[in-house]
Amino acid sequence: MQVLQRDWGMMHIDRRNSGGTQLVFINSLGTDLRMWDAVIPRLPEGWSSLRMDKRGHGVSETAPQGYGIPDLAGDVLAAMDHAGVERAVIVGCSIGGLIAQHIALMAPERVTGLVLSNTAPMLGPADGWHSRIDGVRLNGMGAMADGILPRWFGPAMLARPEARLWRTLLARADTEGYIATCAAIAGTDISTRLGEITQPALVIGGQHDQATPPEVVQALAGALPRADLVMFEETGHLPAIEAPEAFTAALVSFVERISQ
Ligand SMILES: O=C(O)CC1=CCC(=O)O1
């Protein structure tokens, strides 16, 4: 396993360097870097990837103190520095997409393009996140997992046996890491800054997404100066898991187009 020391603890990273087109992947709340497992092998030969487990996710350590989305963006930039990735297409899902938007604002020179999957500049009202934090504190992740899973997956994926494995991952998530990340989401709204993101973007949504419904994703695409929109018919919130072939095809065609 590859590791990067940060001031809050050890961060798990996964770097596959073939030298070519550079892609950085940022996963969603409660998942880990395995959410890109079915995407990375489908990338064209010679493309390179960097992914990481966020603080308190996967096998990365949990930060002892609270943090905001800019801190999580700083972790991604530090991983890029460590891996020698000067510029990349940043691919983020949900909170990963919110982090990607922050990276585009904080370090635009590091971003050649953005793939913003099932995300928004504000991921739902703060009240909802505070209720979720209360629920996790009171009942634990195991008790919350069944209620959250339909926010992750559309009906087709929920019916597949692998959905149970993702549920297990969520039920076993580190409580403090999950709560701190929910708190970071709750305090974030960069809606008024979307016009400053001038890199080309591909915005992806899903008709069955309950967490960032189609109209939310459409609004993001409409507010970004240079965005294209792809809306999948069959997926929910995590199309990289639910439909990796279609997801990768959309990503590759976008990256090839902006690289010309
Ligand atoms: O857990 C959810 O509701 C889905 C989600 C919201 C932000 C994120 O990253 O995942």
C-alpha cells in the first residue's frame, strides 16, 4: 500500500503512472478509493491515475480535529505534489466533486479539466447533515446504512449482490471520520463562485439519483461557464460503480476532446 504523511495522519494513496494523460479520482462520502476499481482498468493504455482515501475513509487515518472542504482539497493537491502530477483532469463524485470544484478555484493552474459526477456546489441543506450526524452519533453507522443505500444506488444496482458489499463498507465506516466529513459538507456552499471555474467540465448525473437529483446536476452544468452534461437513465448517485463502462466511455470521450 502507498502512503503519504499529512499533518493529521497517514493518507492512503494509489498511484499508477504510465506517464500519459493524468487523472485524479476523488471518491464520495462513506466509500473509499475502490469506488474507481471498475473505471481505472477501462482507461486507455498509457493514461495515469492517482486516487486516495479521504481522511477518516478507507484505510486513511482519521483526523483528530474538524476540517473543511478546502482542507480536503489540500490533501488532494498534496497527493498530486507527492506523485509529481503537475496538472490533471480531476474526477470527483459527490463530495469528491465538491472537492474538485474547490481545487479548480484554489489552484486553477493544476486543473486541465473537471469530471463532476453527481455533485453540486452545495450538497443539500445543512439541517439534513446535522440530523445525519445526530443519527450516526445516536445509532451508529450500521443502523444508518440501510437508509443511506437508496441514496447511493438506483434500483438496478440495489438489486445486484455487490450492493450488499458496499452496504457493508458503509456500515463499517469510521464514525468520527464520517461525522467530520458530513460537518465539512454542511458548512459548504460555493454556488456564487461557479462562474470563476473556467476549465472545461463534464457534469454527470443519474435519473435515479436521490442525493443530487437531475435538476441539481443540471443547475450545476448551467452555472459553469464551460460544461457539458451527461444524464444516465439507469443510475443513481454513484455511476462509476453502477455503470462503469458508460461512465468511463463518457470520461474518456470528454478527456480526448479537451486534449485536442
Ligand atoms: O450519503 C449520501 O447521502 C450521498 C452522498 C452525499 C455526499 C456524498 O459524497 O455522498
